[in-house]
Amino acid sequence: MSAPTLARLLNDLGYRTDYGSEYKGARGIYNLISGTYQRLDRAGTGDRARMVAEAFRKPNFEYAYEQ
């Protein structure tokens, strides 16, 4: 899934940024994905962290994150 698609899904479900605004599919959504990856990795769930890294792609569908 591309990061902008995730942003649209989150907005459609009523989720908002810490600032109360909608996700725009730019830097903020990548920070959200990256933070999720890092939190899972630190929690010792590297398999789940890897799934996050593999699931989310740039708009051109290249991997968004190196594993």
C-alpha cells in the first residue's frame, strides 16, 4: 500500500494528526509509518516491524524503508 493511500484511509476513518488536521500523504504519514516500525522493533517484535516496512511503499511502489 502506498503511504498516500494510508493517509486517505486514516482520514476516511476519522483519524487526525496530533495537530488535529487530516493526513496529507506527505512527510507526516511517513513519520507515522516510521514511528510504528521503530516502536515495534524496540518492543522486540522485529517480525511485525518487518511487515510494516514491507507493506508500505512510496507512491511509485518502491520500498519506503530499508530493512
